[in-house]
Amino acid sequence: MAKLKTLLLHPDPLIRRDLRKHLEGANFLQVLGEAVTAFEAMELLEAIPYGAIFLSLELPGGVSGLELAQMLAGRKHKPALVFLAAGEGQAYAAFELGATDYLLWPAGEDRIQKTLGKLSEFKARFREVPMPDKWAEAAPPMPGGGMGGMDDMDGLDGGHGDPHGDPHGDMDGGQHTVSLPLEDDEQDHFLSALKQAWDTNRSRPPEIEKLAVSQDGRMYLVPYNQIVFVEAYEDYSYVHTASQKYLTSYRVKNLEERLAPHRFFRVHRKYLVNLDMVTEIASLPGSNFMLRTAGRTRIELPISRRRIASLKQVLGF
């Protein structure tokens, strides 16, 4: 019987190692790889039909676990998502995005068994997507004439690998290899996908200039040039267009990193503004400034002297 292919997505190698140990007894799961960033996970998802992902809320690279969940929300064959978190603060947002479970980590064995029970129920109704066409092609044999056993993989260095072959890697924060319990006919295909995901020299496809937001159970793609400003709200944010206001699970900090190349500027710790929408900047009493935007939207924002100087530089004042 086919197992639920599982990805471990977490920046901490110790947590990934502990997760593997906890999942060893789940005979309906097959841990088939590890990743550190959302970008690596998306690359692997293009090649491997994962049915479950254990993922951290906080990920390096500018895209959080919740943002990755939003990106996956529109998929026909969406994998089960089990979030690992240090606190309950974002549990509501996770379940709003369709999380199968939300684990406070470290978690006890009893609690993990409850999660496995939910995944077992999910597996019963999960329909695995077909393997990509390129997986159907026969892969060339590995050096030595074999299909490549675990000994062959010990030397793999795909950006996160330990060239010395330590199956758990350097647990002091250095490099580490991925331990992959694969069948012989899967090894070459997986290693090829893993190499592509961790090839930092390979050019990535251009980013689609739209922001995925959910409203009333539906997913919308908002073009960047229609966003007037973003407003921080606790651990979430409101994305404002000329006619709509969307509550999202994005943090302003993450959106700042994502939108800054598209002429967005952080005028205040709570506000990120599309400079193409700004039509006027005026002084206000108390060393404040008002930014007036195109259309009927008007916001008055206090700007620190440091931000004023940066804003003037960006605008060429």
C-alpha cells in the first residue's frame, strides 16, 4: 500500500532529527526529504507528490510557513499541513488556512499520536497526484553501475549536505545530510529533484507580481500595482486596495522584503506604502508628515526622521 510521502520543513536540524524519530513508527508515512526554506519546499513539491508537510511557522528566506500555506491553498491535491510552533498565537491563522494540526513543540508522544491519527484519516481521502512525466523516464545508473543505495547518498552535498557522510549532520549548526529511506526505483529521481531545489546557481523563474490573499473562503491574487498600502495588525496585516481591504496572515516585515523591489516603502513600523500611489507629501504639526494617495484613500502617517531621510532619497528630493 502506498505511503503518505512526507516532507520535514524546519530550519533547525535538531527538530528535524527528533521529528524523524517520532515518525519512525508510523507505517503509513514515508519521510521523503527535508528542507529549510519555503523556496526549497516548493521546488521539491514540483517533483514529488507530497501528502504531508511538517513545517515551522518561522522560515528563513522571507516566506513564512503561513505564507507557504497560502501559496498551497489553491492546489487541487493540497498536502496535509502540520505546523510546529512555540506558542498558540498563530493557531487560528493556521487552521483558517486549512492546517491538519498545530503542534506546540516540543510535543509529548501522546500529543504526536493524536497528530498521526489525524494524518491517518487524511490519508484515507488523499488522492496522490500523478508523478511528473520526467519521473517516468529511466534515470541513468549512478557511478558503480548500481541504482545508488544509502552508501551512495552519504557523500551527497546539495547545499545542505555534510561531505563527510554523517547521517544526521553537524548538530552544532553546521551542514548536514538528509537521511532518505527510499526504494531503489525512487532514489535517482529524488536526488535529481533535491539537486534542483538546492542549486543556488540555477536561475529561478520570475516571481509572479501578485499577492495571494484569502477572503470568505476564497483565494484572490491581488496585483502588486493595485495595492495602495499595507497596515500591520497584531501578527497579521491588512492589505488595502482602492476598493477592498483584506485581512491576511502576512507580517508587514515579510511583505516589506517581498514588495520593496516593486517600489513599496516602509514609512512607519505599521505601514508599507506603494510609492506609485503617493501623490502628495505634506508637513504636519509635531514633525509628522501626511501621505496622500491616488483615489479616495488618504492616510496620515507619523514618519521618523530616519525614515524621512530615506524616503526623500528614494523619491529624489
